[in-house]
Amino acid sequence: MDAETAAYLSAAREKLDREDYKGALGHLEKIREVDAKTVEVLHEKAYAHIGLGEPAKALECYDAAAALGSADADLWNDRAFTLLDMGRNQEAVESADKALELDPRHYAALCNKARALLETGKNEEALRSADRAAALNPLEEDGLLLKAESARRLGRREEAIAAYRKVQKVNPHNEQAQYRLEQLEQYLAMNRMRRWESFWERWSGLERLPFVIGFLLPGVLLVALGALVPTIKGGNIVLFRAISISVGAILILISAAVMLSGRGKKEKTDSEDPAKTGSGDQNAGGKAE
């Protein structure tokens, strides 16, 4: 690379740092054709096109650099990020894998791979990739959030809650983590309540025990008393016997009605399971620092 090309490249990088993408592209376009086709220049052009909201042109630059046999893990990761932005998720996974072949500890590539896998519904694989990212850098929220989203979609709610809480420790202002955490905790609380109610329902209506005590037992006692009155010495009390048996029978019927009424109740439908709703809106990765 000659001095003129190096100067244009340096000026372009300064423009990129200031987010002046048009200015950066202007400097890069001045580089002579032979040098403009190097991996280094193509990578910077791709950054400029991303900044200008031109992912297709950025991908052309990445593909041209890849065709030159680039061994730059950052370039392959940024290509994966661009493919994600274009909705080409399977290709994004493949590009992230190439970055990870070159650098197995590439945090952004692990996050981009996890996000692409989530988009394709491969939640188990996404969790493995996100787990690696979170273990690699436990103080970065992207990997933790992707781990939480993957676990949530797999129905592993306790694991998802633990991950969302870690996200909140790293960034207390992460609204997505806060929303999902509240949603999951509410679901688990309601589920515990439903299990408890179901337990009572299964065990012969024990939830109606007060009615059994209040109506059935007195009714049985009154009927028994009415039946036993004639056998008691001097107990030929017909009126008392009739009243006792009648009242007792009424109480027994009331308790039976209460018991049977529980069987006719329709079970409440479960609230929507947060493990099956929504999708992560992560944008992990991008230009490597």
C-alpha cells in the first residue's frame, strides 16, 4: 500500500469514527483501483455502506473480501450481522461459524450466531451459543439476554428468569429484560396457584371441607339422633324424631349440593405462556471494536 492510499484510508477511518459515512466513502472512492480491491479497503467500504443504510452494497464488499480469502474473524462476523439485517438467517449462521473457526472466543460472532439461530427456530443450538458468549463475557448484556430468550423459548423458565436477572444487574434500564422477567414471574406464580387449586380438586373436594363440617356432619348427627330416639328409655317422642330426621336430611342435601356444584365448574383457561410468545429483538454484533 503506497503513501497516498494509506492517507485516504486513514482519512476515511477518521470520518467513520465521526459517523460521517458519506465523507468516509468519498475518501475510499479515491483509492486507486488496484488497492481498492484489498480486504482492508473493502472492509472499510462495507462499514460506510452499513452506516448509510445500504446493507446490500455492504454485503457486496464483504463477499468481495471473502473471495480474496480473508482470514479476518471481524470481517466474517460483520458479514453475519449484515446478513441478519437482511433476514438471511441461515447464511448469517454460516458466516458467524466462519468467524468462530478463525477465533473461537469471538464474543460478537457467538451472539450473532445465537440470534440467527433464534430467528430460524433452533432454540437449543441458540442457547448453547448464547451460553458460550455469556460465559466468555458475563458483564455484557447481549449474551445474557440471548441466553435468557433462548431458555424462555425452550420453556426453561427458571433458567430464563436467572438470566434476565443477570441482565438487570448489568443494565438496570433494560426494558425488555424487565418486561420478560415480570411476565415469567407472574406466570410461575399463577401456575403455582393453579397447581394448589388442582391439588384440592383432586382430593375429594377438600376445599369444601367447611361445608362438610357445617352441614353434612350436623345432618348425619340429627338423622342418627332421630333414629335412636325410640330406643332411648322413655323416648317415645314422635315429633322430636320427625323434626330431627327432617332437619338432618335437609342439611345432608345442602352439603351434597355444595359438593356436587364443584364438579360442574369449568377450569379456568391458562394465561398465555410467556415461553411461547414473542421473540427476541437482539441486535448483537455489528462492527467489531
